[in-house]
Amino acid sequence: MAMDAATIEQLIKESLPDAQVSIEDLRGDGDHYAAHVVSGAFRGKSRVQQHQLVYRALQGRMGTELHALALQTSVPAD
């Protein structure tokens, strides 16, 4: 079962309310996405910690409903 981009965005925003999220379906199959997430919650965290926050927001769907996610994270520009 594939996951749509709107669901990915919704889950991330529920967990990181200030997040600016852009999602791109890389293959048109609903299984391979690229996401860019900008959130103040990432401030002071390593890249790995930032990615862990996003994966946690996806509530265990990585590897099941969502096969692949190329993830870029950053903090908002001041």
C-alpha cells in the first residue's frame, strides 16, 4: 500500500507544527519521495537527529507504506 504526499506532509506537520514541507514524488509510484523539511525544532540538532525527528513523525511507516524517502532538513533562515 503506497502513501500519498499529502499524508506525509500532514504527519510531519502534526509532529513539527512550524515545519515548511515540500514533497516530490520521484517515480510517480507513491513509494519513492524526496522531502525538504524546514523547522525551528531542528536548531542545535545534528543532521541525524533532525532526520530522526522526521522519521518519528512518520509513525513507523518507513519501510512499509513508504518505501523510500530522500530527506533534506534545515533550520529556518533568521
